[in-house]
Amino acid sequence: MSDGKARVRHCFEINIAGCDATHSCCNMGLKKIEMFVKNQCRSSVKLATLDGQSISWAFAQDTYNGDTYTTFKFPNLLLERSEVTDGMPLCFILSDTCAKLEDFCYDGPSKQCRVTFFDKEESCCPTGLMAAPSDRSPGTGVEVGNAPPDAVTLEDFCYDGPSKQCRVTFFDKEESCCPTGLMAAPSDRSPGTGVEVGNAPPDAVTVDLGRRRR
């Protein structure tokens, strides 16, 4: 099931810096992070995590003076300042021709990536440039290789992964019923747990069908 495309995981640390307490943006929270990237890289992101937990990402495009610009963003972090720990790791996996940061970032040719952090009100948005080396020095990228799309195991992907489980919820059309249960999330890709999705037994997830959404 491998698509034959190289994948590279890039990880960075969010470091906490001191600030002037009288400044309105001092001790700001973190609503979202945005990066200025190349237009052709919109389909290159395969996974993103913050502090080891999977997070959502999105792309947006804007036109200015006839040119199109693309923003890669993590839009739903919604963290208070107290929830942002020093050295918190942010990682994402890139593939194909945009696997390297120098090919992914708009400023990549100059070996840089432009990054903006937003507070919850989006009134504070400090922006800076981080290094985007073409090589994969320690801490900047890890070659994943020609891995199949499920190269990240459920044990790493699911919130309950450390206990080898994934929490799953089913919703009816009105979303008034939402039975929830736990399914096994083994670290290997045994039949029925990874690529062989079709071979999973129908009762792999046991739920209480009487449970209603509150």
C-alpha cells in the first residue's frame, strides 16, 4: 500500500521567552500558528502533532497584486499561557517534492521559514524566521522513507495510545446519540489493526448504545 513517496518528519520546540509585563502581548496564550509556504505544497502534509498529540491543520490562499500566497496553519490550538510549556514539541510530516523545509516554505530558498504565533484575540501576532536547513540535522527532520500512509501507528496517533487503545464515538444524524467505546491500538500492524482495515471484525469496538449525548 506504499505510495512510494519519501516522507520527512520535522520537529521544533516552542521556547518560552521572558517579556516586559507592561506590554499587552506579554504572557499571551496561543490560539494558532501559521507558516508562509509554497502554493504547490498544499497536499504534502500527512500528520501534525503538538506535545505528542495529533492536531488539525489547514491551508488558506490569498491574492495580492495578482499573485497567490499560501498559508499553512494549525488553527485550533486554543492554549492558555499556562498550558504552553517551555520546549513543547511541534512536529509535522511532509511528503513528495515538498518533504524538505527548503521546498515547503515560501522563504525556503533563503533557508528560512516565516512563522507567526497568534493569541486568542488575534491582537498579538509575533512573527519571526526559523532556519530551514536543506540537510536533516538532528532536531530538524527525520527521514521516514517510502512509508505507507499508516506509517504512524495508532499507539502514537490516539490520545489513549499509551494504554494501547483508541477512543471512538459514533453519531446519529441528529447527533443526539453518541455511543462511545475503546478499540485496541497495538503498536504493530497486525491484520485487522493497520493496513488490513477490511479484515477488522465487526465487533472490534464495543459501545453502550443506550448512552446519549449530554
